[in-house]
Amino acid sequence: MNEHVSIPGERRKLAAPPPIAMLAELTHRCPLACPYCSNPLELESVRNELSTEEWVKVFRQAASIGVLHLHLSGGEPASRRDLVQLTDAAAKAGLYTNLITSGIGLTQQRIVQLSEAGLDHIQLSIQGATPELADRVGGYKGGYDRKIAVAEWTHAAGIPLTVNAVCHKQNMDQMGDMLDLAVRLGARRIEIATVQFHGWADRNRQALMPTREQFLCANAFVAEARKRLEGLIVIDYVGADHHASYPKACMGGWGRTGLNVTPSGKVLPCHAAETIPSLQFDNVRDKTLSEIWYDGSAFNAYRGDDWMPELCRSCDRKSIDFGGCRCQAMALAGDASATDPVCLRSPLRDALTRKAEEDSRSDVTEFVYRGR
Amino acid sequence: MTNPIATPVDGNTVVKLARGVRLQNDPVRGQAVLLAPERALALDEIAVAIVTELDGERSLDTIADIFAARFDAPKQQILSDMVTFVGEFSKRRMLEFRS
């Protein structure tokens, strides 16, 4: 756990470990229109995006303070024309460089260039196991076929592949087929992650919330598949926390393992942190990453356990889930320092369960698409 | 190189780190780390010594001979430890096997 350190003449600070991972949201531009998009409701415009030089400076700073994994994300990072150049700079800084992409905007030539630039790994999203469902969820016709081509080009270039399968009520019953597809595409790893109900996904709760039966079925399926496919594909799984008993260890603890840089250079403790109105975020245009990580007010807001309500501070699970998700507490309890309402000890848990069950049984299948 | 499910690991096994898996010095934390997709494993000196020798050319048996001489330790014990270690990495999909 974090240690309290008193520094004479300065306000009390929490000694934080160095960050392990950085998510670089290179742009908010994206050709897809997923109804659970995790980017903020207000997107950053292209004219405010960091320049190539600014990103390169941030990558070097990240490596120097201990970041090991760099995730190039978005929006769709392939929308940045300088993606190959940025990848090259990140690899030269010694960062393990991972591209998180929908695949749209990548050509075979560009994948070869990324491989030559030192890209370590590609994470390719799929929205379903059939073109009909996948293209309807992503709101992009022809998307599925393009993704299959991107996976084949990735394989041909020798870059290891992870398939990202975001799951929800309307595609969870295809989980087995999505896993089979990942294996067929030569993926070494699959991330099966249930939609998190923040931001845009919250507008589509009725169309997306899985039923409790789906949740239990998915848990059992993953446990079985992990055994059956051990040594062939690694399965990372995030279940539907609204049906779980305890909150997720969001971000591995606030300000503890990772940071997120927005297209315009704001540095966030998690990608949804801007939904907490009391927080103020520093920008890489004004301060170094080191100053922001160790001294920034947003990063220190929920470190350690001083901020926790007594219910959490006295709970032995605080070293397992670090108090859960602050953005979820903000959204559902109206207070970012409240107990995550997913926790069965939260006074709000019964209401959350009722709402999740009600939404999961809704007949609504139409999506409100992002940006359409 | 192929990766069938549950490739048996024994003295004849020949492996190297798969692409996308690499050993790196981490000066900020003062340790060696094995980096893989979404994974960073801190390795001790013995693990570093093993990983460094996995070259996709020589068998675990051959490498165990080298360690036995270098550390003046019983070869069978070394080989048995290496088989366990390599088996764990294989389950995590971090290795390429020579068929």
C-alpha cells in the first residue's frame, strides 16, 4: 500500500510508485460509432491535438519515469497521419508499444511500416462474430471484413495480435464464436470485456445491459475455455460488474499503475476521470509527466485510503479493489468518494441491482450511435 | 515454429521468446523485466539467466549442461527447474517452439 510521507515545508504527499502503463489517446477521430464508446461525451477537435513533436516528448518523459507499456489508442489512432513516426519514436524510447485499433485506416503497407518501426503488438477490436452483427454494433458497413484483412496482414507482418471483444447483451451469446474467430485469426490473446456503463454506454443501457443469466454463462464459459485452450490463447476477462458482488480494481488503483493522456495533452488518472467535476487536470504542454504523476492534484485525489468513507477504509478488500471505480461512484452516487455502488456493502447496491435487471430485460435493441 | 496446444516440455524442447516478448532493463525500478502484451514480469537473476539462453537453437538439455558447469550444480535438478519454468511461459503464450 501507499505510504504516507511528511515533507517539511510542503503539503503532505503520498509516495506513489512509478507508473507502469500509459494510454495515449492520439486522437478522438474515429470512423466507427460504437454505442458504448469510452471517449468523453465532448470530443476533442483535431486542431487541439498534440503535434508529433509534443507526443514524442511525452513518450520520452514516460519512459524516463518508469512507464513500460505504451498503448497508442484513440479514437482510432490510425487516423493520425504520423502514426508510423510516433511508433518509431516510442520504440526508440524503449517503450513496449501496443496499437489499440479498430483496424479501419490500416493498410497492408502501413502495417509493414509499423512493424519496421518497432511496433510490439496490435490489439484489434471486433464487435461480433458475424459481419451482420459486428457492422451493426460498430455502425460501419464493411468493418468486419476489413478487420479480418487487418488481422491477416498483422499475422503476415509477424506482429503478435490480441483480439478485443467488447461484450454486451446483444453479442454475448456469440462469445464462443468470437473466441473461435480470435484463434482462427492467430491471436495469442483475447480480451473479453463487458461494456462499462459510463458516458455513451449509459445512453444505451437498455440495449446493452447483459442479463444475469448471460453474466453467469459468460463466467462459466471463460473458466472452461481457459483450461481447454491453455497454451494456445490467453483469455483476459472483465465481467459485468453490475451483476458482480464486488467492484473492479479500477485502473489497478487510482494513480497507482497507469495514466492517460488525452488528444490535447490533458493527463488523467483514468480515461473517464473528466466526469468528476471537482478534479483539475494538468497538461503536458505546461508540466512534465513526472510533476503531474507525483504532485498533480487529480492524481493525489484518490491515492491511498484517506479519501475513503469509513465503510471502505475499514474493509479488508481495500487492498484488492482499492475502493473500486471513482467515476462509477460519481455517476451513481453523485459523489466520487462514495463507496462504489457495485459493492454489496454499499447502501445503493439494491437499487443498482434492480436497475440492472430492469434494463437487462428491456426489449430495446436500437442503439443511439456515437456521432450519427 | 508451431504452437500446438499443450506442447510437452522436456529436455529436448527448443524454444525462444516469441515476437512481442522481450527482456528489458528497467533502470527506474532497478530490475530486469520481461515485457509481453499487458504483462510485465520482474525476473530474478536465475530467470534472467534462463531467458537469455533460450535462443531457438539449443535444447533445454544442452542449456542445463552449460548451467551445471557454470554454477557447479546437479544437472538433473537444473533441468527439472527449467522444464517447470519454460512450461509456465508456454502456458502464457510467450514462447515459440521449434518443431
